[in-house]
Amino acid sequence: MTLMRKLLPTTVVGSYPVVRGKGLRTLLDPLGHAVEMAIADQLQAGIDIISDGQVRGDMIGMIAGSLPGIKHRDVTGTVRAPTKPITLADTRYALSRHPKVKGILTGPSTLAHGLRIATPAYRNKAEVALDIAQALAVEARALEDAGVTVIQIDEPILSTGAVDLHAAQHAVHTITSLLRVPTCLHVCGDLSAVIDDILRIRVNILDFEFANNPANRDLICRKDLGGRMLGYGVVDSSDPAVESVEVIEGRIRQAVDSFDPATLLIDPDCGLRMLTREAAFEKLRNMATAAARVRTGL
């Protein structure tokens, strides 16, 4: 499977810093300017597969707040799909600016574990996650119909040991089994305790952090990815310091030495939301430049 015709395409993983606008327009859409700036920065930085920037809230609130059955961070009733898509409008705007767009959804297990059960409708968070997955499947199909290149499911909770991994696998499959577009699972953190369970999850792309967790490279090298693509994090999202092009290039060359370049996507470890806009942009631009340098030699 290839997402683009060139080797080592660059993409993003999650949220971008929020750049708030001014004036009357912000009364109608307070974060519309932030969406536009996030997309413009990705394009200016040279990213091949962009996102809508995920600027409309944290990864729990921006999804959970629109799901019937959830109020604030409490599950108050049976979770259902909303009457209209949550992320579609911003994704459509991104598609109007660039042909290659990644739709990104917070995963059902990560969402469930960010909420409090305040109803007898559920016995545990695994049950909540399964109903959230049903709701997200509707959202994912809307993104697919809009024409996204790939749909990414963010499940950072999977590396923590706090989740029933069998239930998490089932929840992800509830979404991916209904889609024709390529699917990606993003899990950050140290994978050593969970990698075998993660590899059982049926997606087309596995996306992990390697800049902040370099031991993940040796771990993944010993595993059979079953022909899947690998999203390879080469920018440390937790570090406000901007890595030089040379440092990022070195990380990409390590990836190319360890894996088939035709299977690699180059991206940051995670979302860049907690950084300044300037740092986030420079990290993306340096990443795109470094990928181009390595690509030239392949």
C-alpha cells in the first residue's frame, strides 16, 4: 500500500497550536481562524498529508462534547452518534486547500478512559468504549465520503497498561472494518509491554513515537508488521526546543536503515498543541526539509 507516489511522505499526528483571530468573525466561529492558520502553516512547512489542525479543543473534549450520552466529562446515558458529523466541516476546508488530508479521531478507549461513568447503563469503561466506537464509525464514514487520504485513530492510552487491550482491539475494529480508505493507529509512549497486542489490531498503518522513545525502533525491528506501513516519529513533540534539520535527518536515516523506505511515513511523535506556534512550525519545516534530503539519496 502507498499513500503517495514519492518516498518518505511527511504528515502530522495530532493537534496544532491555537492561533486565535480577532474581530466580528470570531463571534460566529471563535476558532475558524485557528483552523485556517494551522492548515496554512502545514502547507507552508511543506507537509505532504495535512490535517485540519485539531484546534477546537483537547483530544477528549473536542469529540466527547458532541456525543449524545456524554455531558462535560460524564457519561450520563447511552452513548450514540451525533446528528451531524463533528470534524467534517474543518476537514472539508482542509481538502479545499490540499488534496491529501488525514482525518483524525480520538480513539474509543482513550475517550472512554477520559470520562467518568455517571449512569447505570455501563458497568465499565470497556463497554463505554464499544458504544463510542459505534458513534465514531459514523464519523469515520463521513470523512471517508469527503475524500480523505487516510483516517487515523489516536489511542495513546494503549501504552499505559490501564486498558483492556482485547476490548480496545474490538473497539478499533468496529471503526476500521467499515472503511475502504486506509486506516492508521497512533500509539505514543513506550511500547515494550503492549506491542504484541497492538500488532493484532487490524489497521493499514501503525504510527509510533521514536524521537522521544528511541528504544521503540529496536523493539519494532524485531517484529513482523505484516506488510503494513509505519508512521515514524522523528520530531519530539514534548520538547519546546526545535531540532535542527541535521538532527531530524539523522533520525530519518536510522529509520531508513531499519525499515523499507517504501513503507515509511515521516511525522512528529505526537501533536504539537502545547508548543508555541513558532516552534511547531519550525519543527514541521525542518522535518520536511530533512525528509527531502534523505529522499534525494534513495
